[in-house]
Amino acid sequence: MCEFKIIRKNDGSQIGEDITILDYSESHELLLRDILGATIKLDSALIVDVNTLNKKTTVLEHPLIKDFLGLINSINNNTVTLSEINDFQQKINELKEAL
């Protein structure tokens, strides 16, 4: 069994260790489960690297990731609405204005 250390790409900190299952919930939260079944929930994160040689997985956290995953899922399921696209676009526009 491969057990991973989970590293936050944003700052290099370790989020968890002995993680055997990485999964997304229906609400697009990243769930990390360790060998004892304990779960760490990351509200808005993306898996960016999985390395089985050094048993390390890197995740990126950002508030837009959860919304992006939801939008992509809706597009993939052919259930996307104009409202979902407009909401995401508004968040992107707010980010642009903050730069």
C-alpha cells in the first residue's frame, strides 16, 4: 500500500501523512483519508503532482478552484447554465480588478 505525505504547494507546508485515499466530494472538496480512516477536508484544492517514488502528493489551494471544478463538471455533464458561467466570470473579473 502506498501512503502519501500531502504538501501544500502554496507554502510547502505538510497537510497530512499516511494518506491512502485522495478523493473529491460531490461538492468538489478534496478529501484526504489516512490509513486509519480519518479524513482531512480541503475546501478548494487541486491535486497538482503525485509522486509514488517519494510518496509525496502536492496540492494547490485557492478559493477559485472549487468553483472551477464545479463549472468543469457541469460542462462535462452537459448541465452547465449561463448563470454558472456568469458567476465564475464575475469572480475572475473581481480577481482582475484586485491586481
